[in-house]
Amino acid sequence: MDLVKEINRLKKEKNAVILAHYYQVAEIQDIADYVGDSLGLSQKAAETDADMIVFAGVHFMAETAKILNPSKTVVLPDLNAGCSLADSCPPEAFEKFIKAHPNHVVITYVNCSAEIKALSDIVCTSSNALKIVQSIPKETPIIFAPDKNLGRYIINETGRDMLLWDGSCVVHEAFSMDKLIALHQEYPDYKIIAHPESETHILNTATYIGSTSGMINYVKENQDQKFIVATEAGILHKMQQEMPNTELIPAPAKEDNTCACSECHFMKMNTMQKLYDCMLNEAPQIDVNPDIIERALLPIERMLELSK
């Protein structure tokens, strides 16, 4: 079976749109209608007129698309494509945490479950986190969840004294400082760029810190330079497509693996075969409780409005 041909046929037949994250396998990125980071994907999900949204990403991303499109069919190629960061913030525990710290504005990173978003005042992504935090009056105390590394980065950049939830992404905590230093010594003319979910000591080595789309744009603006890229290795596919003559090396992971880089097991659970199957069968579908949708929609819409 020619999966590319069949997926494109189903896309037309079912009036479907394929949204893919930068961390997806190359074949899925290449067939997607839109490839982006969490903010861009949320914006595309909010404005689509497709009948079916095929979300090639992880569960919380597909949930966000469903919250923004409750009447549309939203499918995820593999329902088990979760997120270690989202899993680090259980709704029951987070609700207790909020109640223990009243009068705080609750800002949550989009990498969380629909239930966590429903407990929030406003959602952010790594692209707009600084802008979202700076939109809150300085005298207003803030709870920031679930990513403590992104939270620390925001505190450092804004000077805000935020209360952080103790969550993190295993992919962005997998970079080896010793290996990174050794790699940079081997390639001293390569600049390090990093995602703000990375640990502070990794960020301290970086020439540029930004979201996945921000990193791509930075490389695009500096194509004559060379880069060591500290985020999930899937981003290098789009970077190399758009800047074919720019030299790129993935930042090394602590553990030895097939590519000596940091890859998200959950993101890579989606395959072309699963993408085809989910479009053909319109399953597995993402379902979110209507009450959760109603409560989670407001903080997402606040984010989208501030991001215009």
C-alpha cells in the first residue's frame, strides 16, 4: 500500500486536516498540512474548517484541539502517546496545591491534561510564556505549572517570584552536561541553542533560548552559523529542510541510544501506518468531558487572545 497516496485520498474524502508537531517522525511531518509548536498547533486547531482533525502529536495536544472544536472529530494515531510532563501533574494533587495557596493566578503550560487546564486561569506555551506572565500585574502572586525548568527560566527573565509545581519533561532533562561540553570543545565554532524546558545548567550554555518555532526562526535568521540543538531531535528534520546548508548537531543525551540524542518515546509512537488507520477508522477519537471543555476553554482562549 502507498501510505502517502492513501492518506492524501482519505484527507480529501473526509475533509480532514493533519496537524503535526516538530517532534514527529519525518514522514509524518512531510505529509502534514501544518507542522508547528504547541502555540501554532493550537492556533491552527482554533481556525480550521475541517470536519476531522488528525493530530499527530501527543494526547494533551489532541485534547486541546478537542476543547477548541468540541463538535469536530479529533483523532490521535496512538492513544498511548502521552507526555511525561503532563503525567507529572495529577489533577487531584494540583487542585489541593491551588487550594493551599489561595489568591494566586494559576498559569499552566499547555503541556498538561485538560483537567489541569480546567483548573487554570490562563494557559501558555513556551512561545508566549514570558508575554503571558508579564501580562499579570506585578503585585499578583502566580502559581506556574507543571514545568519547573520553564518556570525557573521565566523567573530569571522576568524577576517574578512565582510558585512552581515540581514537574519536568524527561526528554529535556536527558541532556548530558559533560557530553555537551565535550561536544562543544570538539566543535567550538558551533553555537548552542536550547528549549526553555531544559535544565538551568544547559540553558546557561546557550546562545539562544526559545520554543521549537523560535529555535527554527533563529537558525533561519543565522543560516551562516553552525548549531548544537538542545531539544527533541525531531526538530532537526524541519530545520534541515528549511536551511539545507546550515550545519546542525543534536545535543547529546546522558544515556546511550540509537541516535546519541534526546528523543521523545511518546512522540515517536505515531507512525504512518497508525496515521492511515486512524483516518480510515476515525479512531481512536479524543473525548473530553463537556464540563471540562467549558472550564478549560476560557484559559486557552485567553492565551490565544494575548498571542495575537
